Amino acid sequence: MASFTANTAVSRRWFGGNHSQPSLSSSQSSDLSYCSSMPMTSRVQRKLNVSSALHTPPALLFPKQSSTSPAIVVNPKAKDSDTKQMNVFQRAAAAALDAAEGFLVSHERQHPLPKTADPSVQIAGNFAPVNEQPVRRNLPVVGKIPDSIKGVYVRNGANPLHEPVTGHHFFDGDGMVHAVKFEDGLASYACRFTQTNRFIQERQLGRPVFPKAIGELHGHTGIARLMLFYARAAAGLVDPAHGTGVANAGLVYFNNRLLAMSEDDLPYQVRITPSGDLKTVGRYDFDGQLESTMIAHPKVDPESGELFALSYDVVSKPYLKYFRFSPDGTKSPDVEINLEQPTMMHDFAITENFVVIPDQQVVFKLPEMIRGGSPVVYDKEKVARFGVLDKYAEDSSAIKWIEAPDCFCFHLWNAWEEPETEEVVVIGSCMTPPDSIFNESDENLKSVLSEIRLNLKTGESTRRPIISDGEQQVNLEAGMVNRNMLGRKTKYAYLALAEPWPKVSGFAKVDLFTGEVKKHLYGDNRYGGEPLFLPGEGAEDDGHILCFVHDEMTWKSELQIVNAVSLEVEATVKLPSRVPYGFHGTFIGASDLAKQV
């Protein structure tokens, strides 16, 4: 590829914010040693006038790239070395488009970025990316790993390969899976990028070229970036035909495959090797059956073994489709669900007989970009509602919509039926302001664990905070119930204490019936992410909670194994490199892992 005019933003060391970095020993900094030390551009060097919980001692370091890119045309199905030279037309097109992007970047840097798109806020501190880590075995363990824990804990997250040229949201980063394997009482660790079509091409080119859905697609410059990308695609300089997603959000193990997902693409299959390493198999379309995107939170029914999923479209109707897969991976026909406008549906819920679909107030309005705004909009005129549909419906004609005003749940933790009252009970964290993750807001974010009752007979809903004592109210986001009871009545939920937002200072075990909260705190300057509940063979809360924890003073990370009944730490696995704060994970037992394809 011809030289990139805006490439001055790539291949340099970057410190977000105005903080000094704790000194690191050689072992602590091993995952950062491959980076260069060139100065950052003036835009990021400017003094930040924002206050954010992300402003911890940061170290954003990116792999060193060449200042010029080779004149190549990328081939997403090929190895890095398998490229071809550009023809005369492509060289001319590349030069013109690079010049246009250089002008665009220069224009963008004249304007301050909102906190929700400023890299120095979004990926500072331990939100910053790390390098891949090959398998490290026989890790130090404090305590004893429970004999019942055999298999692999995997967690997904956003880990940008290249330094952002302009705007960047934490959700925009390339997917990286972190894996801790337990075998014979010992633990190993590895982390690898999920090699998406997007990742492979940008690695070949040595810079980011695919538009970032949240960090870059705002206003007129967002439209210009889309036009540049489509022009490059038309000239054969990039190939979006095999997907543009980052696969950084969810993980599910289904039909003997580990799938990494983000809702803007098909899933990617990632194989866990016998040594505990990770290898991307490729984009997975269920043997040609899946032709649309799939959200990052599909649900596996613990009784039937089926996988239930949604797909939403932000451009054309149908804006929403529902489908399922049998345990052997056979897909059902799509059920098109009629919506008046494209709506963000990051999550949904299942019960024994129904699927529960949230149609909430965060919507996509692409014309807002023409008016200079974000296409992700909080529609205050829209009334939030939940759709209840039979899990095996062949069409959506019998869906029952029940309004739930001013209710936005980014995640739903569980749902179940209560036949005696003809109600469906939904457990979720209601977030206000609804769009605060995507758009800058002066209002402090609140995420209130709530019980929402949908009366199928009257068509009405009620909502109450599960933690009734206002003084005990805390932000609860990211977590789960016992996965063996998903869609059934559960007493407990295990949720991240998202305080100070967006960091996680511990997790809470919440009694969904009484509102009692038991907390496990990580300690001063120590933060984590989503707690994973690994069920045992006894009562509902018999089992262990696994969570990555990072110490921002020592700059070291570990995996804690906590008894889910007593909330006492039984073992701590000391990790060989830093684990950034991330998204969602799962556990694959040794017996299931042995069946992996």
C-alpha cells in the first residue's frame, strides 16, 4: 500500500492523560517491550480537561510499525506474506485516498474529542492493550486450586492492535481472548488476538483502515470516513466482503466450538490447543446456514442444549431477526420481528418456553450524522417495551409487546415464568442515562439491579429495584446467574461492582428475593471485571467465582478463585503479564474440551 499521509499517528508510544507511570521491573514490562518510543501527536499531548475513572497511571504502547506501508493489496484469507502488488490504477487511487484521509485527520485534530471517543480517556491505564502471550505453564499459585476445577477459563476483551489515528471508543478494539487452563492442579496462561478479517488486513497494512463504529462515525467526518472506506473497497485496496467485526465482546461454547462474537459480524471460531494456546479457526457461519450478524449474547438452554440468538440491522428492514440452533448446530428459519426503527439489542433473555426481547430507547438514526451528531441516539419519545415470543414460533405474529417506560437494560441476567400470576420475571440492570456509554453526559451513570414483571394477561409491567435500601444501592453490571439454571427461577446473581465507574472494585452476590448483598472487594487500587460463576454439583450457589484482578500500584495481574458460598479466596493464580479490563467470558470443562472440533 502506498505511503499513508496520516501515518504520523501510528507507531509511537502514547501516555494517555497527565499521569506518571509506575516504574516496572523487566518481568512486569515484558508484554510492553516490543513498542517504540516516538512522541505522540499534538492532539493527544494536549492537556485533558476531563475527569474520568479511566485516568489511572496509564501506559498505552503499541507495536512498532513501519512509517511507510508496502504497495500491496491485502488478501484476508492469506498469510501475511501472501500479498500481491498493486496495479497502476490502485496506486493512484491509494495515493489520492491517503491524501484525502490526511486532510480529514488534520481537520479532526483541530476539534476536541468527547470523552466517549478520546483514546487518552477510553484506553488509558489498564484499559490499554497488551501484546500476545504464548503459553506460560506452571504458574505460581497462592492457596490450592480446587480439585473440581478442570478445564479452561476464557475471557474476551478489546485490545487495539494499532494506536488510534483519531477517535476511539473502548468497544472499538480488536478482540483478544485470555485463557487460563487448569490441569492436574496446575495452571497455565495465554492470550491471543482473534484473527478477524479486519484484524488480518490491518496487520498486513500496518495501520487502522476500517471505520470504528463508535469512536469515529460521528457527524460529517464520520460520513467522510465511511466514504473513504467504501472507495478503498471499490478500488480493491481493502476487502470488507468477509466481515468487518472485531469479535471482542462475548464467548460461547456450543456444538463443541468456542465462538468469539461482536454484534457487527458473524462469530469467529477459536480453538484451544492441547497446550492451552489459542488459535483462530476462522469466521463461522454454521456450515453456510448463518448469513447475518449475530449478537454477542446468545443463550444456551441448559435443558435442551439449544442456542438462541438475535440479529439486528441498522440500515434496512427487517431490523431484527430471531433464530435458534439445535444442539447439533442445525439452524431454524429466521423469524422476522417488525420494528419501526433500528434499535440496539445487545442482550435478551430466555425462559423455559419464551424468548424475551427488549425494544428500548437507544436507537440508530443514521441521518443524525448529517446533522453533525452520533448515529447512536437516546430517543426520549420512544416508550421502552419487552416482546415475549414462544421460543419455537415460526413467525412473530403472536409476539406480545408489554411496555416498560424508562427502562434500558444493557444486560439481562435471567428470566423465568411464574404461571400462577401469568407473569414473566426479568432480571436486569437498568442503566441511566441510557446512552451514557456511547455519548458524553454530565449525569453520573447509574446501573440499578431490577426485577421487571411482565403480566401476559393484562399486558402491563411493574419494575422495582432489588436492593430496596437506597443507601445500599450500588452500580451492578457484568455478571451472571448459575448457567445450569438459565431461564429458570434463580435466587442468586453474581455481578460486578462497577464503582468507581467504569472500573470494577469487586463483585456482589445478590439474593434476588430478599435484596441481601454480600460483597467481595479486591482491595485498594485493585480492580477486575466480570465475575464468572462456575457451578458445582450441590445447591444453586455451590461452586466458585473466577475473576481477573489487576493491581494498579504494582502493575501485576492475577486470577482469583473464590468460594461462592463463603466468598473466601481459595486460590490466586499469579499471571505472567498484565490482563487488561475486558468484557465477557465462559468456562469450558475438561470433558467438553476433549470433544472440541
